[in-house]
Amino acid sequence: LKEIRFQSQLAGVRTQNLTGAELPEIHESSCLIYDDLSTAELRKLALSLLSLKRPVLAVAATREEVGGLPGATVLPLKPFGKAEVRDYLAALTALPQPPEALVDELLRRSQGSPRFLTELLEELIRRGALFDENGRWSAETLEDLGVDFSTARASETLEAALAQDFSKLDQPAREVLTWMALHPEPVSAELLSEVSGEEDLFYWVLELLNQGYLQRDESAQRYRIANPYLKTWLERQTAEAEARKRHAAWAKAFAKRDKESDEALYHLGRSGEGAKAREALFELARRLSRKGLSQESLDNLRLAEPLAEGDLEAATKIRLKIGEELISLNRVAEALAHFDKLRDEIKKLPSSGDNVKLKVSAYEHLGAAYLRSHALEKAKASFHAALTLMDEFPGGDLVRRLVNENYLGRIRFLEGDLKESESIFAQSYARQKKELSAEQQRGVVNNDLGAVLMAQGKHAEAGRWFAEELEFHGRNKNEVLQARCHYQLGEIRLALKDFAKSIESFRSCIELAKGQKNFELLLRAYNGLGNLHHLRHEYAESLKYYERALAIAQRIQDFQSLAGIETNIGGILNNLDRPEEAVSHLKVVVDLIASMGSKGAYEQYFLCSAKLELGDVYRRLRDYDAAATALREAWQLAEAHESLAARRFPIRLTQAKLHADQGQADKAREIITALQKEKPDAEQQIELTKLLNLLESGGAAREPAVTQAAIEAGPRVAQGSVYFSPVAESEYAKLLQLTRFINAETNLDFVLKSVLQYALELSGAERGLILLLDEREALEVRASINTAVNPNLTEISSKVAEQALQTGEMVESDDASQDGRFNEYQSVMILKLRSILCLPIHSRNKTVGVLYLDHRYRPGAFRKDRYPLLQAFCDQAGIAIENAKLFEQYEKAQAELKARLEKAEEEAGHYHELLGEGAGKLPTKYAYENIVARSKPMYEVFKLLDKITETNISVFINGETGTGKELIAKALHYNNKPRAQARFVAINCGGIPPNLIESELFGYKAGAFTGATKDKKGLFVEADGGTLFMDEVAELDMGLQVKLLRALQEGEV
């Protein structure tokens, strides 16, 4: 109706909003709009309209079923179905393939209403609930994290519509919905009838089901309110006293079946029955916590807290549990503030009796919060304070003593003292099994003996320990600790290379963690699967799991896990021959850990691993200084921390490879000899032997990069000790793609760098340069990789480059220092160059430069079967280089001309001012007679208009009301002949309702919203080829401004 009203007003038709079916007095063509008429009123209106003599458009809306009406067209409107929601979602977000789970939930919450669907989506997008940090969504991430619809509250318009619909229901139907709104789960009609005391309630349940207010679980014959927003609204609308009364009735009904059930506790806790309600809420919170549902547990504890007023022991117990849940939710800062306040309150208590227990518990929980935030010294002090209190008042709780001792063992573990940590955990575990009952043992869940055994490589022993723990927690139905045991068993079986059982354990962990919303454990399990596939060289599959883990770590801001995952991704990208991407991921780890205050064992491990991986990446990139620095820093970490002992072999091996790549065979052999003395395992010995064979053959240690194609094609074929493969079709395809790219590029420096990068990749050279002829016809270095060359070219063989330039033919040598052709070239002898390849760069039948490649340490570094491909590439590059040089010269000339023109204009303006002439009389390219202006600033505006009138760029006109913005726009339009043949369309963005402006600018399809009976072109399309002037554009909604910016940038709507 609003759209029809707006369109009528735009067309100049008088529009009236009316109630009832009465006709107003009509003197001219009119549009009459009636909302929410009954069928009887519709028929009366239709008959009245037939008697009118003047043309009238009457539009009426009704909720009732309507048959035929005389002289009227009936348009039945229906809400969106699933297909329409999916299409609408894809169109609104410009992202394809919306996840089905998201589509289903949006349909359920919006009830298919396009308006409510739009409001809901806008709220979710605004709160960042749909997309990741890169503005994308993925089915996997949404599956793992879900969409937190609690962040998107119902809009006022939606709540008003819900209230209106609810008010029109019969009283028994409203009663059914009110009772159901207070129960969190689906319920049977029989139980609902018992709770409400209504015998004929089943009829109303079916009636509500038919009207779409309820949904039914067919298998269990249970019902729930279909729209969660209606349920939430009804909960808020129910008065507090009335709600307590209804909760008490629910509690009584469930207590008849099982007074200890979760349902009975839920309603008893909300019944307002004092201490009973408080205890019910606390017990329910404890159960939810054991299931990993920390947020739900916290919600119940918040309700219990005010019920403990005046009971210090009960209040402290609840507040300690609140802090525990805040830690579980990774809200560490909030937990610390909570515990600090609680500790100050408890300090006031005398240290006797039950007060000691409260103090011990407070210190324990505060220490756990410090531990979670990596403040190890503060955590240690808190746990020691708890143990000191227990020593001063003997006969205390052994469970609490063991828990605090285990925390101290955890700190020792994080500090890298594995032996002391193992001793603490082993003694604690022995006392736990010997001195505690099975029920008491359930309270000691922080013994990390298995993790310490794993860190020391005692995998079989650790496996047995976690298997026993899994069985124990299974008997006690502690799903959180079961999931943790599954994860640890997955890691142990991975270390033992039992891949099948490892996958089984990780997947069991994932299934439990998803149900608990335990995102920390979920990301660790995904990371474990990534490690597994990485170890099996299934890099694509590995990267998929790492990216799922990374998305979770970013969302929950788990920076420690993020560092580990980024390290793993960096390693994969290195293997996939994507070194620049690998460097970016690995530098994130280094910077992230550097920003942390204290660094525990995990942080030191990730930092060491990132440095090691960076060293290998730089080695492959031939940045040997950076590689040496990274590996030296990794070694210093590994030597300083016993927990990093396992990292020492790969660091030293990579250092040996680095020496081999640099031609320092003796240093490489020295490291290999030292490593062999340390009794390497079978796999390590294979790596050492492989490197020795390469050194004996005079080769470098740089491995061929693993590409996506290689992953799919399988292993390469080895010839001797060096890997070779024929020129694949993919190389030609890549060459063609790069040729197209550089021929379209006009930045000469970028073209040269691209050419050089590909040449090094294809040839395997250590260094590379491109030398072009300068104005004096002398060779000048214009681009280089892995070398810094001075103007005298003393770091390369300039003679070889000049020979290629003069002959126009390729110059190559497998070992230049032993090649008689180069005996007279002093540079070859002085630099001890080995492999040299110099190719001429041709363009327009002349040689314009050379591509110079060499390897100072390795003879026979270049593949002869790649020479034709390299020369063909050089010839294509020559054309691109000449094109870029011409464009560079053109830009330089244009800049000079522009500078001269601006100077001349400035001088002319100065002379006109001296002569006292009005600025309005100064010459301009176009006529601006419709703009009254005499000042010099306006003349500057006209000069700017002269420059841009012939272009098709978007123009932003800034000025106060009445300063002539539309006149400027019209001048730009009518002074351009092609544009003047098309339309000049003006729109005041501030004068159109926000919900209509988008359809006015961009148009819409028939059926897109209420009243859209046919396709409508937007003003962008109407002004195509001409000018669209949007006045007061700053009044637009920010979301629409983003769409507008995209349309202007892309030139498409």
C-alpha cells in the first residue's frame, strides 16, 4: 500500500488514506487506499465504485478470503516459501548458495514475511553474526558455530504485528500459547492439558497448528510455538507474579513424573519458592555445565544469585560458579573482575570453619582465571594461598587440595618443567585413586598427567591413561571430559600413526563438542584432523580442516590456538608453493606471540615452529639471510626449553639444507654428522641420507614445490637424485595466462617484476635480473630478484649480458667457471659463477634488453628442455615491456603538458585580476549562461567542469542548500552532446521514505514486495546514457550507501 501511495504521488495523482468502506467526495482523478477491510466492507466498496463517473483507483487490503468482486481484480498474497527465502537471501547479500540450516531458521523466525525477513537479516549482518572476518560465509563455519539469533531481537514492527495477531485469537488459544511460551521444550497436548487444567485444550492445539502458530514433532507428538519471536514476546508480556504461578504448575506436573528431572528443576527455579528455587537453579546450572552448556548454566546462576541474599555461603557458592562459567566462555577479563570483587568480600570474613572453605574456593577459582589469561605468576600465588589456608586449618577437603596441586602441576607444564609436572600429577593421581571415593573423584577433573606423558613422547602410556579416564567419565556421564579424552586419544593415535583410530577419536570429539557448543575443543579437533591429513600429504584436505579451525579461533578470540593453526597453515602453503602467503600467516604467529605478556610452553612451541617454518620458506625463496636469522632464533628457543627438544632435529636439518643451497657443502655435512651421532629414528635417517646423496651429486637441497596439480596427479618421477618432470600443459596454460596479463598491464616496474618472478620459477635460478637499453643505448638494470646490483654491474657477468644483446641469441653454460668460452671474462672467474643463462628480449625486430639468470653455487642448474619456453616468454615479454615503456613515456609527457597548462592558466588568471576583469568574463570551453557567477572561485569551478565534462566519471557536488548544485549537474549534462541526447533525472534522496528509496533507485521485479505487480526500472536504468542527479545523498541509510558505492564503482545495477 505504501508503494502504491508513493507511485501515485510521483505521478501527480491525489492520494487519500481511508478507513471503513465509505467513499469521500471526489472532484478529480484520485487514488483511494483502504487497509484491513472485512469482506462485507469490500463488497460495499466495490458496488459504490461502480457508480462513479470520475476515474478512480481504489486499493483495499484484507486478511479474509475473498471471492469475486464486481469490477475488481483480486491479488492473493502469500508468504515466502523455502525456495523464495533462499533466492531472496542470495539476492540481498550478493552471496550464492545460502546454507540450508540458515534458510530453515530464517523461514521459521520470519514466517515467510519479506519485511520481517529483511529486518532480521539486516540485524544479523549488522551484528556480524553471518559472515567471517573476510565478509564471506561458508556452510562449514555456520555448521560449526551456528548463527546466534539471540543477538537479533525482533523489531518494533514485528512485535507490533505479533501483538496484533495475538489479540485477534480466541481466549483459549491465547492461554495455550502463554502456557507453552514458559516451557523451553516441545510438550505433549496431554501434559499441557494437565498443567493448565483445561479439558478441551486439544481442540485449540489443533486449531493453532492449522493456523501455523504451532509446529508438531510427528514422531513424539509434541508441539512447540513455531515463531521463536512470538515465544519471547509472550514471555516478556506475562506479568512476573503470573509467570511464577504458571512455573509452579509446570514444576508440580513434572515432579509427579520425576522431581529430579531437568524440567522439574527448571520450573521450580522460576517459581519464586525461595531457597528451593535457588537450589534447583544451582543444580540445573551444574548439570548444564557438565554437558558443556556454559551460557545456559550462567543464565540459571544469574537467576539464582538474588535468591541467595542474606545467605553468605550460598551466595559465595553461586558466585564462584558464575566465575567458573565466565572462564569456560572465555570471558576472562570479566571473570577476573568478578573474582577480585568476590575475594575482597571474603577477606573480611574470619578464617574459621566454613569460611576457610569459601576462601580456599575463591583463591582456587581466581587462580584458574589467571591461568586462563596466561598470568602464571598470579595464578601460582593464588593456588599457593589456597594450599596455605588448608595447611593452617587441617582436616580440610582433600578434593580441593588435589585440584589446587594439579593446577600447580599445570603451571609447571606450561613453564616447560615436564619432569616436575609429571611428578606432581602422578602423586596427585595416586592419592585420588587410593583415598577418594568414586563420587569424590568426580570433583578432581584437572589432572593433566596424560598430556605431560604425551609431551615427553610416552604415547603408549598416555594412551592407556586417557582410555581409563574416558571410561571413568563415561560412567559419570560427563560429556565435556569425554570429549576432551577423545581429542587427546586422537592426538596420541596420530603420533603413533594409527590414522583410522585417530580419525575416529577426533570425529567423536567433534560430535560431542558441537552438542556442547564447546568451540575451543571443536577447533582443536579440526586442527588435529588437519595435522593428520598434513602428515599423509593430503594437503587440500588438510587445509580445509585448518581453515575451519581458524574460523572458530577467530570468532572466539582464542589467540593461543590461532597461533598454532596459523603455523600449520603456513606450513601447508609452503608445501603448496605459495611462499608469499605462507610468510604472511607465519608472521602473524610471530607478531601475535610477541604481543603476549608471559609465554608458556605452548606459546614457545608455536613460536619455535613458526620460526622454523619461516626459515624454510625464506630458504625456498632464496632469501638466505632471512632464512638463517629465522632458523637461528628457532634453535635458540629449542635449546633454551627442554619441552622443545623434538624441534631440534628439523631445525638443524633445515640449516643443513640452507648451507647446501648456498654451496656450503662442508658446513652441511658437519651438521649431518652431528645429527647422526644423536641416533636419529628411521624417518630422520632417511632425510639425512637423502640430503647426503644430493650433496654427493653436487645438487642443492631445495625441494621441488608441491603444487595443487601435483597433489591430484600423485608423486613425481625421480631421475637419479634430482626430481624432474616434463613441461606440462599447465605450464603452457600458465604462460598464456601471464602473457595476457602483462600485455594488459601498463606499469613497467610491475611488468618487469612479474616477468622476472615467473622466469625464476620456471628455470630454478638463484638470482635474476632484467636489463634494458637506456637512452644512451647502454644496459641498465630495471628489475632484480635475490641480488642488489650496483650501476657498474660488478655482481654479475656484464660481458655475458652484452654478448646476448649484441648477437640477439641465448648464452648459456652449465659451469661458466670451467667453460673455456668465458676464460676472458674476468667477472665469471672473480664471482666463481657456475650456471648462467642469458636470453635476449626482442620487440619489433630488435633486441631491447636481456633476461639474466645465474646460480653461483650449483652447476647444471637449468633445464635445457625449458629453454624454448623461456625464449618464447621473453619474446612475449618484450612486447609487453615496449607497450609499458610507451605508456610510461605518454604519462610523463601528459604530466609535463598538464603542468605547463596549469601554469599558463594560473598566469592568465593572474593577468585578468591585474586588469580588473570580472571572473565571469574569463574564457571557458563551455557556456555556463544559466549560472550567474562573477567571482574567481566560481571561475575555478568552471575550469574544473571544462576538464570533466567530456568524461563519464561520477562527480560529487558539495555545497549548502541554494548554492546551485543542480545547476552544476545540468551543466555537466547538457554540455556533453552524447549525454544531452539522453535523460537528466533528478531525485531528492531526503524526501523519499527510507523503505522506498532503494526500489526507486535500483528498481524491482514483480512480486518483490507488497504492491509490486510488475517490473519497474530504477532511476539508474532510466538515466542510462544520461545523468542521474541525487540530491541530499548523505540522508541515505548507511547500508544503502554501501550498495550505491558498489553500483558506482562497478557501473552495474
